[in-house]
Amino acid sequence: MELENSNSGNPMDPAPPDDLYTGAAARIPRFMIGLGLICTAASWWRFGYSSALGFLAGSVIAFLNFHWLKSGVSGLADRVTNSGKPQSGKGIVARFLLRYVLMGAAAYGILTSFPASLRGLFVGLFLPVGAIACEAAYETYVAVTRR
């Protein structure tokens, strides 16, 4: 009996190995949004609104950082592979540093407005770690069930 792979286009459906790993870049932001919303609600219930707002702010900063990093790396790779010549280091470094300056300014604004939300902010910054752990669990599940 031969198993068929019916990929309906849903990124959460089991897919061939190459499609599974390329789909990770699309699944991780969705895991981040889901975890961010669930954990914000849980922190509001357990620790109060101040920690929940801090967690939400940290999650938003982490999500934007992940998105900007992903788009910057893919844009740089496209430019290098399409043009065949190396890009200037000044522009790459400037965008890299600007991303951290903007994140630092947002964190400073949050901490000066709501100093009690410091722990929630720091925990929210680790949102990509949780999303990558969810992606690893999903890939493990697909690998085990596919055999």
C-alpha cells in the first residue's frame, strides 16, 4: 500500500521534507502571534495588567525584530545573488543598527511610562524562542507521523 501526499495548500498540512522546512518561515510568525495572544491573556489573569502590557509590548518588539531581520536577510540575499557583486557594508550596518536603536527607544518609552512592566517586557522579548520551540515540535510531529 502506497501512501499519498495530499498537500491541500495549508502550511500546517504535512508536506514533503523540502516544503516542510521552507514553510517554517511562514509558520513561525503565526506561532508568535498565537503565543503572544495566549500568554498575554494568561499573564493578565495571573500577574495583572501591568505585566500583561509589558509582555505584550515585548512581544510586539520581538515580532517586529523577527520580521525586520527576516526581510533584511532575504533582501540582502536576493541582491547578492541577483547582482553577483557584494553590497556596501555601510548600508547593511546602518539598517542593522537602526533596528536596534528603534527597539531600544520603544523599550525605553515603555519602561519610563510603565516601570512595573519590566519583567513582562523582558519575558515578551523571548517570544521567538517559544515560537521556534513550537515549530520544532510541529516538525517532530510531522516526521514521526510520516515515518
